[in-house]
Amino acid sequence: MTAMNKSLSIAVIGGDARQISAAKALAVRGVCVYVWGNATAKEITLPIRHCTDWRDAVRGANVLLLPLPMSGDGVHLHAPIAEGEKGIRLDSLLKEAEERLILGGKIPESFSLRAQERGVHCIDYFNSEILQLKNALPTAEGAIEIAMHELPVTLDGAHVAVIGYGRIGDLLSLKLRALGARVTVYARRPEVLTLAQLHHCQAIMLGEETNTVLSHIPEDVRVIFNTVPACLFSEEVLRSLHRECVFIDLASAPGGIDRVAAERFGIRCIWATALPGKYAPETAGQIIAETAMHILREKELL
């Protein structure tokens, strides 16, 4: 294991419960941690240092760990549970952050450009393959929890469809199979479909006739989990979809379903984004901390 850099200090600023979980995970690893805007002083134990002014946290650190997402409006830092001063402007944060490394999630392009102009190095940890792979687990578990809440039947014995077979689709299918569900995977690449078959799922190719294939999803399918960030479920497809089917959309914007048409046809549709932070914030925060540590090792700061 790489020896800890004794001069390393990280300011964990803003965000939600994931950030305080990340701060605790970093402190356990021996990092000097400052926090602002994600917990009260009572929730903090040594060696984490709770700051009442975000500037004190920034000045005490040489690395800033900012939330996921870093900003909701592209102007202010995302800090929904911040104490005291609220509405930190990103340009104000950038001025204080000179000569520091910024790690943020979904960093706005405008911020990256301004940081580059000022010579401030920033890295978007949301793009890390490590974070994406590890986040697949709480995403899959959160999706299954939603399905259990929405369905009038058990997943054991139920026929479910998984659209797409990437990081989330693969793990989700395995979890559903473990619960006794009959899983049909819809994907485009033959090698992906072969892997799904090896995992004891039925596999159906999505090719040039995607609309036709999806329009003929069997009526006994009780829930569709979509992981593809493209509107495959258009009005044309939804018109043929069984009305008792529940649609759980795990894809990022623009999502995978025409939600206006779904509402018109009476199809239950849940756009379930950002599940790690909603369903397992402690785990999600630990994943952020692990990703940050990996980045710092790559930068030889650990």
C-alpha cells in the first residue's frame, strides 16, 4: 500500500449525506479532513475538523472534494443541507481554490473552462470507471427496491425485462435471477447477449427492428428496467405495451421512455435517477472516497 502523504489534507464541501460518509471514509484512511455544509458539529468526531465558514475549510486543504452533482444550476455549489452561509457561487469558490486540486462530480463545463484559465486543476470523478462500476451495485439494489414496492407480486417467479446490458444491466440481471425472477435481456451486441445467456437469462437482439421487437414484449412481463439513455420506448412502442407493466427508467437524461405518452396510455413509469445517493448514501459516499483516493494515487499525492 502506498504510504500516506502526511501533508495531504482534503476539504469535503457541500453535498448531501454522501459527502459526510466520504469524509469519514477518508479520515479512517489517515487523511486530514475538513468539512463544511454537509453535517452539524455534533455529527463530526475527531480527527475530522468541522468548519463554520467554507473558506476556512478551503484554506486548510490542498485538495477539495466537491459533491455529486457539483452544481444544480451551474452557478452555485450544490449544498442542500448547508449550515450558515448558503448559495456559494462557483466563481467565488474557484478564487479561493487557487493552487489546489479540485475533485468534483459532473463538473459544469463552464467551471472547467474558468478553472483552466486560472491554472486550477480539476478532475471530474464521476467519469471514473471505478466509480461507475461500484455505483452499479446500489443502483441495482435501489431499482429492485422500487420494483418490490410497485409490484403486487413477488419478483420470485415474475417475468422481467432488462433493456441494455452494460455495467448496471449485467449486475441488475444477476440480482434479479438470484431472487428467482425470469429475466429477458434486450441488447444490441451479440457478445453481450451471449454473456446474458451464460448468466441464465433469455436474450433478444435489438437491431434495425428495435421498435418491432420492443412492441412485442410479452404480456406476462411485469416490470421493464431500462438502462439505455435513448428514447427507445416511443409512443409507437408504448401503444403496444401491456398496461399492467411497470416501467423503471434507470437511464440518464433524456431517459428511455416518452413519459408524456406513457401517462396518456396509463403506464406506470418511474424515472429512477441518482439511486446510489437516494437508497444507499453511506455506501455511495464510501465509493466517492475510494474513487478520490485512487485519483490521488494516480497523481502521486498519496
